[in-house]
Amino acid sequence: MKKTIIIVALTALPALSLALTSCASAGGSTDPIEVNKTDEGKISFSKTVHPILMDHCIRCHGEDADGDLSILNYEDVVKGGKTAGFIRPGDPEGSKIITSVEKTAVPNMPPKIFPALTEDRIQALKQWIEEGAENN
Ligand code: HEC
């Protein structure tokens, strides 16, 4: 009887560690990003900014949006959450999307058990806001 339990435990271990690894990588990548620009040379919302948000924020800011903030599409992103100033076009430092990921003001996002945004991701978000936060 004891033997059976040990064997079961041993066979379950690799499956468990695999499940944990894939869970940790489900969102919040820290790989370098590909920065895609529009024909005008601006950072693209659809090809650069939105994929970053979908990777790091969708877990909590999708259909059942925490803080009333959804990042599902451009309209939702510019509308922001229950407080004002998620996106202030031309003013990255005044935009909560930036202060939250740079952790210079509360709330800090994503919550600290998830990987923080890498510098290249933050730079891309900042530049997109600087350039007018267009639906491009
Ligand atoms: C694990 C869940 C989780 C993830 C992932 C997450 N958030 Fe949040 N977020 C929350 C919760 C819960 C709240 C509401 C409570 C609060 O304001 O602290 C919130 C609120 C916010 C607010 C305040 C909204 C308002 O107007 O009051 C901002 C800004 C925000 N999140 C930005 C982000 C960004 C940007 C990302 C991705 C980089 C992100 N969050 C990822 C859980 C999450």
C-alpha cells in the first residue's frame, strides 16, 4: 500500500511542476519586445501597445474588469477605470497606465506576484502616449 502511494506521488511530480511552470509563464513575459511602428513612424497601438497590455493586464482587466478598468480594446483603454487619468495623451508621467507600471504612484501594477513590465515595454507605452495615444 505504502509503495503505491510513493509511486503515485513520484509520477505526479513532473506533471505538477510542468503545470506550475506553464502557469507562471501564462502572461507577464519578460522577453525583449518587437517594437512595431506605423507608416508615420509612431508606436502602433494595435501591434505594440495592445499586445503588451493583453500579456500583462488581461488576467484582471478583461470582461470582469477590476477597478472598472478594461483593456480589451482601444475604446476601453482610453476610457480608463473608475478614477480619471488612465491615459492622458501627450503626458506619460501624468497617466496612471505609466505610474502604475513604473510604480511611482498607487496602485502599483501588475500586483507584485506577477512579473513587472520590462523597461522596453514601459518605454513603448510612454512613447505611444507622448505621440498622442492614437488608435493606430
Ligand atoms: C492580478 C490582477 C491584476 C493584474 C494582472 C493587473 N491589475 Fe490593475 N487592478 C487590479 C485590481 C484588483 C484593481 C482595483 C483595486 C485597486 O485600484 O488597487 C486594479 C486597478 C488598476 C488601476 C486603477 C483603476 C482606477 O481607475 O481606479 C490601474 C490604473 C491599473 N489597475 C492598471 C493595471 C495595468 C496597466 C495592468 C497591466 C500592466 C494591470 N493593472 C494588471 C488587479 C490587477
